[in-house]
Amino acid sequence: MSEFEIPTIDITPYLDPTASSAVDPACADVAARIDEACRTVGFMQITGHGVPDAAIAGLAGALDSFFEQPLEVKSRYRRPGANRGYSPPKSEALSMSLGVAPANRMNDFYEAFTVGTDVAAYPGTTLPEEAYAANTWPEPTGFRTAIEVYWKAVTGLSRAVLRACSDALGLGPDHFAHMVDHSIDALKMNNYALAPGAIELDGPLTGMGAHTDFGILTVLWADRVAGLEVLGEDTRWHPVMPAEGAFLINLGDAFARWTNDRWRSTLHRVDPPVVDGRIERRRSAAFFFDGNHDAVISPLPGTVEPGTEAYPPITVAAHLDAKLAGMKTGTAPTGASREAARVLSAGA
């Protein structure tokens, strides 16, 4: 592997829910490649994912149907302080999830619409409504149906990748099952909202500030338009684009904590997609697979010597709440000093 490269991995063997590296050489090969990717860059291009083209087209159409509406209409679906509904441009600052104020003193210019797992997804259980909040669904015809079709498909993919990751760590494919059987998941649909066309920049403009993702792993669909950048070990930002027909998957903070940083929750950001002085439209949808609200994130067996833990134990809900408070209200979380220092030391 070169100095910086996002490996492409075919996840097909793990779409069989009974498959494991212990009995299937194809799974063993996938698990080994995932381990290498997670130890080096923390990102993967995933092919053989099984998500139908129609589900992806439905997602893109639903995203367009919502974001093309006037701001005053979209703003009816605001849920201030909640990780649900509409977030207008410049209402969030991802870098503050690490306690790093935006360099340009301005919040990120994307707009977003977020849906997530609600209590109705787990009938017969008693779950805290603040962690499993009800969704707000907008009016465009077919929006909810299209999102639910995509949600079901990408949920299956995320669980297959988790089983492969568990195998890659030598834990067997079902090690994390009890931590995700009532998982808090969310789908954040993003639109980089400056109107396409010629612009004059009088200073830095941040599409989405530098951050790590908060949960277990993220499944990203995005336009093949420049903008996404990943921070390498050389403290340089490297451009990354989804491969044709692939999803970009990256690890979140849970895996960094579970493995005591053997696996990487990699810093990334989105710079404005400006080409020859013109804004290019860019859309993305990040599915955040976050785990049960009451699951405790602490070092996995064999990953750390007692007394050398890089992170204290924390529940999924407490970790997410701290990160979301930074992003939405500017309240800097504790325990992110190393990542914050890497952001501050990175080259432009």
C-alpha cells in the first residue's frame, strides 16, 4: 500500500449472515484486508455491498425533493437541539465536536436533514426517548418511503461490515451483537447549500469542519464531486472521492476506543467544491451506525495492558451527547485533546 491509499474491499462474502473467517477463506481474506485498512487509514471503499441501485436513486431523489424547496419551507422542520429534522446553513460546526473553533469564525455552510432510530423501531422495549427521538418527516411525496427503503438496505450493509470487523479483530463475527440489538442509528443527508455558480472568496469557507465520526462506523453515499478530504499520518489533507458503485466506510470513535487506537477513527472534512472559481453542487448521505444507547465503550480483550488505557469507559449515549453538544451548541467536549491537536497542526 502506498503512503496514502483508500483500499477497495469487496464485502460480498459477509452478506451471508452465517459466514465467518473461521470457515470461509473468502471471509478470512476480507477480514485481513479490513484489519489493514483500519490500522492504516480508517477508511474503505466497499463494493459488493448489495444495496440496490433503485434504493440509491430513491435516496438521491428524496434528497433533491427536500433541498430544492425554499428556505422558509425547509425551516418548518427545524428541531433545535435535537439530532432530527432540518439544520440550515451555518447552524452547526463539526470541528466543535473536538473542541476546535472554526478557523473562519463561521459555522459550516452545509444544510442537512436528519432522521434516526426511534422508540417505535423496538416495540415491547423501554428506551429513553431522548436517545431514540421521534422523526419529523417532510411533505414531499414519497420522501419517507424512499428513505425507509434506503435505510433498510444500508442497515443490512452496516451489520455485515461490523461482523467482518469483528472477525478481523479475532473475536468471531457475533462479538458485538449484544451491543447493537437496539442500536441508535441516524441518516444525515447533506446539501452544500451555496448556489452553484461563480463566487469570490474573501477568506476561508468551510463546507464541513474537521472531525471524527462519533459512533461505530459510517456508511457514506456521496456525489462524485471533489470536496471530501482525509487527514493522513503526514498531517496533510488528502482528497478522497467515492469509487464508482462503491460506498465509503470509515470507522467512528467507538472502534478507536475499543481497540485503544490500534484502529483509527480518522479526521476528515469537506472543503467547498470550488472549480475554476465556481461552486459545484455536492450532496451526501452519511448513515451513522452508533450502537445501543447503554452499551459501554471500553477496551476489547487483549487490546491494552491494564493501566495503559487511552480512554475511560463511556456509554454510547453519553459519548454521542457530548459530541452533538459541541457540534450544535459549541460546548467543547472533554477527552478529544489528541484529535484537536492533530487538526490544529495539519497543513491547510
